[in-house]
Amino acid sequence: MSRASAALARAEAAPAGAVRFGELDAFIGFHLRLAQEASFQAFARRTGEADLRPGRFAVLVLIDANPGISQTELGAAAGRDKSTLTPALRDLERRGLVQRERAAHDRRSYALTLTDAGRRVLRKLSRHAAAHDAELDVLVGKANKEAFLAMLRRIFTGLG
């Protein structure tokens, strides 16, 4: 049985459990958080890199797709505030994956780029992310994926 098929079987067979969720059971936000946490844990298990969680992966992808992006632009695109983005960038810089340089047009901000090591790590993580997304495709259903993503985007843009 493939990993994706096993995940689908677990999801369909999951008992309600002993804990009652009360009104949380009807709250979309609560289920979004549970789904996010489950997805992040599965990604970390797949990569074997607990330190390079999906949030770090997203930061690397966004920087790679937008060389020279500012921290402010990156935070907005990633949906992260300065208090969580700055430590993540420091960590990625310490690992030699991201380079921060003062922006030529505004010395108060930084232009972000990936290093060669950052691009190598991103390629590796991208392979894991594609396999992880394939698992999610099985759970969501390929036919439902576009509608599901549209709903998630609507939540982000409506509340973000």
C-alpha cells in the first residue's frame, strides 16, 4: 500500500476518539489548524529535517522565485509577520542558505537571495514537497484540488 493510500485509509477510518471537541467541531479555523499541523508534521517526517519545516521551505521558494525580494514583501507573500520571519531568515542565513544585503534603493531594507547551497537544499526539499503534495492530493481528491485551493486562497485574502 502506498504512503498516500495508507494516509487516506487512516483518514477514513479515524475514530472520533475520547475527546469531545464541543463547538470547536464546527469551527473552520480549528480544523484548518489541525490540518496544517498534521501536514507540517508529515512534511518533517518525510524530509527528516525537523529544522527545515514547511515555513522555511516556503521562504526559500519565494526568495528563489523573487531574487532581491525585501523582507517586507516576503512577509506579506508568506503571510508571516516580522516577529516570526526575522528569526527564520537569521536561521537560513546562519545555515548559508540565504544572503541578506542592504537594498541599493533603500538602505533600511534588505534584498534577499538564495546562495548556491540554498538552491541545492531547495531542490531537495522540492522533491519532498511534491511527494507530500501528492499525498494531500489523494486525501483531498484530485478533482477537488482546485476548488479546495480557491477556498483556502479566499480565506487568506479575505482575512489577511
